[in-house]
Amino acid sequence: MSPALLVLQLLAAAPELTLLQDPASPPTWYGDQTLIADGAAAVLVGGAFVADHFIATGSPARYVEALVALIGVSGYLLGGPFIHVHHGQVGEAVRDLIIRVTSLSLGFIVGALVGFKVQSDPVGGAVVGAMFGGLFAAAIDATMFAWAPARPAHAGRPSFRLMPVVGTSRGGAPVAGLGGTF
């Protein structure tokens, strides 16, 4: 076999050469949306916590305060995962929910233990610990989970492609050329 024919066969076995192909778009960050949802949830929970000091014991307004706090905690736990599902990232939504529940729970438990040990106030410590656990999960979510995958810039649009073609004619002579799509 001649060296020229060997080179042509190696070229034919190589992957197709794509020219002028549209580059893929970079991954898209949508962490701002998760941070807005977390901020709204924090405002609701914080508002309920502050209102607790101004509402008299036994007042019917306590039920509204508890409802606002429940909506805030639910929004914190489910807001980020719903945003991930909206972006088609179901796996990230599950990971996000797991880290939110885990960090909130661990922060609550560790805060209660530290609060009891330091000031004999497990409730205050639990609130502070849950707050730090929630901040941790929100930061992890916004920085690591909130990325939509890269997509081709013009999916479905044909591009210019070239591929080497090597073979032999019916008479056994080597044949080489270029094939492609336009």
C-alpha cells in the first residue's frame, strides 16, 4: 500500500470536519431567581418573628402570624426546587430540596444545643442555627445548582460540514475527495 493511500484512509477514518458551525451557548446562571425566592421567604419568616414581640398572647392575630411563618418556611423549602423544575433541572431540584431540609434541620439542632449550653435558651439558639443553615443552603443553591446546561445556539439549523471520502474505483485505483452538507 502506498503512503498516499494510507494517509487518505487515515483521513477518511477521522471524524468529520465541521466548519462555520455555530458555537454552543455557555451555561446560563439563574441563581438570581433562587435568591429572590429565598429573600421573599426570609422576609415572611422574619416578619412573623418580629410580629411575635408585638402581638399579645391569646390574640387571634397569633394564627395569622403562624400562617405567615408557615408560608415563609414552605416558600424557602420549595421555592428553589420549583425554580429548578421550571428550568428543566429535576435532579438539581431534588438535590436542592435535600440540602435545604438537611442544612435547616442540622442548623436547628446544633443551634438548640449551643443555645442551651451557652445561655440556657435552646429556642433562641435553634432559630439562629436554622437561620445559618438556611443561608448556607441558599448560597450552595445559587452558586452550584442554579446553572442551566449549555445548548447549541441554533439547534436544528443546518451548518456547513466537510468529510473526507476515500475509496477505490471499480478498477482498483485509489479515489479521494470531499463530501459534505451545505
